[in-house]
Amino acid sequence: MISRKWFGLIAVLGVFALAGCSSGNGGQGNGPAPTTDTVKMIQEKINADPKLQGAKIKVSVTNGMLNFDGTVKSVDQKQQAENDAMNIQSQQKMAMGVNDNLLVEGK
């Protein structure tokens, strides 16, 4: 049988663990949860970036994670898309993880 002392300690640790998981954006990054405006800004930045010409990238958010889906012509374009997203995030004072599901054409 667990003593009351241990039970109390376990309960307190559980509360702290749960509090640490509720950052407002699915536990990803620091800062506010992404808005549809932020996703739209990232998509527009990617679409306007001359370094990403020919890339087909769709941006979305699921559970506080930024998702990139589509195709790019090179690994450099994959990195550029992430850089564009990071630039917008820093302007918005937020940080989201990125699920980069982009496929490099021909690989």
C-alpha cells in the first residue's frame, strides 16, 4: 500500500507535469498558438519567394505543428521553405515545430 506521503508527492508531480504540457499551442514551441493569419502569411511568403520557384508547397497546422506538404526541386528549397516559416514566426513572436513532408522531385 502506498503511504499518504508518497501519494501526495506523486499527485504534486503529476500536476506539475500537466501544467508544463499546456503551452497553448499543443506543447510545441514557446509562445501563442498559430492562427490562420500566421499560416496564411507563411504560405504567402513561400509563394512569393523567388528561391522557391517551381515548388508546390501547401502550409497547414495540426495540433500546433506547422505542416509542409508537396514537392520541391531540391533540398535547398526544402531548407528555404523552413527559413521563410521561421522568419514569419519570429516576427509573430511564436515558435512552432515543423513537420516537413516535402518530397524532392527526382529522388
